[in-house]
Amino acid sequence: MPAARTYEPIATYTASGSSTTFSFTSISSTYTDLRLVINGTLTSNQGIKMRFNSDSTSKYSYTRMYGNGTSAGTDTSANRDAIDVGYQISSSRQMTTIDIINANNSTTNKVCLYRLTATANDGALAGVGLWYPTTKVAITTIDLVAGANYVSGTTATLYGITAA
Amino acid sequence: MPTPTYTLIASSTVGSGGASSIDFSSIPSTYTDLCVKVSARRSDTSEGYLSLRFNANSGSNYSNRTLRGTGSAASSSADNSTTFLDFWVIDGTGYTANTFASTDIYIPNYAGSTNKSVSADNVAEGNTNTMYMQMTAGIWAQTTAINQITLYAAGAPSGTFAQYSTAYLYGISNS
């Protein structure tokens, strides 16, 4: 019997240019960690917010550091309704990677590490996000909600990583 | 049998004579993203950049934003319209012996018809006061598919990869 893959694509979406959201639903409970890769941009300069399990209550926080080409900075925010994973510049393609560690358990809050790679505005950005719902659950849905339409051809891919 | 998601395409290990560059050519277009993992040291005394070109393109088509930490200060810089994509730093012989810098380079949608984003992490640690870690956001402003990646031990002056430096090129498939 062939061994199960450690790193497996779950789903990939390509934007048509008329949607502000990528939604990954019914995520299997067989994965230990999850990884998202987004490549492209938005039709206007806006940010992307990430939510888990359709939770839009104030149960998210983040801390970020960034280099904009001139100076290095850091910021933090608590009690948010989503994790802000970075500001997109419409004139340039960006890449965002998000690693969600230990996504499939019902005992812990969920931590993610994310990176935005852009040659404008926030530039090189790294962040840590936290989702702390009252009831701890496995992640089964991820929504990437943008403030503007994803440019046609922008892709978002979800990978699952298994520990055994 | 399912298609592997993460596949080794090619590898390179620098021999006893050193090397001025490491080249991956004829990269197939069948993957979604590419990942290059580098462990490198210079044969030169001074430290220097790990530099990269795509498709042997030497035009002023590379730009980046960086975030760098030295353990005592954080800084950011930008380069626009340069002829290399540079990542700081590779250790030289003046650094802690037998220690190599690590760089992880990710290139999404490398075979697409848009400009190419590049994300890189570079770290050089030697248990001394001045070492570096750097995040780089880069772009190659060309819309052709990437079929070649060349790494250089560049800097001022341009240098040589030391023996035992390695580079591994992986293809990542999203289906």
C-alpha cells in the first residue's frame, strides 16, 4: 500500500476578478497542520482578513513586524473580528503564506504564522495570529476576505500536512 | 499512486575547487511553485550576498523590500530595478568556522504569464555578536516562465561558493 502523502494539496481556487472571498470548506480532520499560499493581488489597495469556521466575533489577535523599504516596524492588535494578513497593493503581485499549526484539535486555541511578500507598502511582513474561540474546535473552514475583488488569475491553494 | 506534492527536481553540492555559481537549468513547467533551499559559505574572507537571476536575465528587472535583524537592531531597505535579486548574507572565511548560512526561497506560479513574486528567508548565525536574519520580498518584472535559476556568491567583491555549499530545487504541485 502506498504511503500517505505528508504534504497534500486540499484545494486550489483561481479568482475570476469578481469575488472578494476565497473559502475553503469541509477541511478534513486528517491533517495536523495547514498551509495556505496566495499569489496575486486585489483590484484596489486593500487588506485581506482571515477567519476560521465562519467566526466573525472578536476572538482574534495578531502581532506583526514589517519592513517597508525605509524602516522596520511592528504592531499588534487584540479583540479583532479577523486576522489581518496584510495590505495588498493593486499595482504589484504579492505572495502570502499562512501556516496554521495543530489545526485539528478541540483542546487549544489556534495559532498561525504568516508572511506577506510585497515590493511596495508593507514590503516584507511576518505575523503571528491567534484565534481563541470560547469553545475550542478543529478548523473546518477558512475564509480569506478581501476589501476589494481579487484580480483575475489570483490563486489560493490550501495544503494539508500530516504528522504520521 | 498519487502525484507527489513536493518533488526534488535537482541538487548541487560544491566540490573542493569552489564554484562561482550554482545553476539549475531546463526546469520543467509542470509544477505550480518552486522552492530552493540553500546552505552556503563563501571562500572569500568577507561576507557577501547570495544573489539570484532567472533565465540568465541580466536586465534591471529585479526589485525587493527587506526586513533585517542583527540582534541589536532591526532595519529595512529597498532596491529597485537592479540586475540581481540579492539576499543578505553568506558567511565568509572570517566568520565562525564550519558554519553555513541558510536560505529558503519560494517562487509561486513560476511558469505563469505574470511578473514573478519571490519570498526568501536568509539566516546566518555563528554565536558571535554580529549575525543576520533577513526576510526578502522580491519581484522579477518579467512575464516569461522561469526555466533557469542561477545562484551567485556575489557581493563586493563577487565571490566563490565554498566546498560543501549545497542547493536543492523542489517543485510543488497543487493537484
